Amino acid sequence: MIDTKCLKCYVRRVNDFKEDFLMSLSTLNNIRTIRKEAREISFEIFEEILEKMKQVHEELLADQLEIEEKRAKKLALMEQFREMLAAEGIEGISISEIADGVAAPAAKKGKGAKGDKRGAVERKYAYKDENGKEVLWSGRGRLPKPVEEAMKKGAKKEDFLIKKED
């Protein structure tokens, strides 16, 4: 049988440890808090913490330098593109305008996801019903009902093709 008094005492100590351990980094931003916490631990432990903080600082610094290098490369490439455009006599166009003009469609993700919408397209097929009402269709999407009914009666899609005049 477990002694409940000891168990409660143990749980209380664990909770106290968690509270001390979970001191957030935002509280470490205060010099008085750091001094108070440093006085409550041994000097050796404080030095270990300091070394670990220095290591984390170096890692963050390396990450920051890498980000800055990538940014500098991008800026250099953008400047090269500007110079190339100027050499070709193309002015007044920004690189972002060029990138927007050739943007790739959004990748489809998940079941039934849609990419970029396709733009409007010239109509390729025309059908006149018995009442003289003309139905136009681009060849995309669902077949219009009147065209579908005419095809069931034996007409072919090519019969409705709009002839272009050059």
C-alpha cells in the first residue's frame, strides 16, 4: 500500500521543480531576475548555463548570417536582372511584374483541391436550337444541355465548330 502522505509530498516537490524549471525566457530578459536566480544556484551550474546560452547564441547567429547571405544573393540577382533588362532597352518593368506574369499555377493539395483558376477562353462551338437561340461553348466544362441533346440525336461535336475567318 502506498503512503498517501509521501505521495502528496512527492507531487508537491515535482510541481515546485516544474515551476522553477519553466521560468520563461522572457523573464530572463530582466537583469534583476537573472541575478536573483544566479544567487540561488551554485557557481558551477551557473557557468554550465552560461556556456549553453553562448552555444545557443552562436547557433542563432549562424542562422541569422545564413539568412543575410541568402538575402544578399537575391538582391545581387535582382540587380543583374535589372541590368539585363536595361541592356535590352526594357525599362519601366519591375522584376515583380515579370514574376507575376509567369507565375506557376498553385499546386493541387488534398482531395478535390483546385489550383489557379483558368482564364476566360474564346468560344469554339456554337449551336442554334429550334427557336433560333444560340448556345456558345468553349469546349471546357460541362456540355450545354441543348448541345448534349443534339449529340444524342446523332450530331457530332465537329458540326458545331465555329469556323474562324483569317
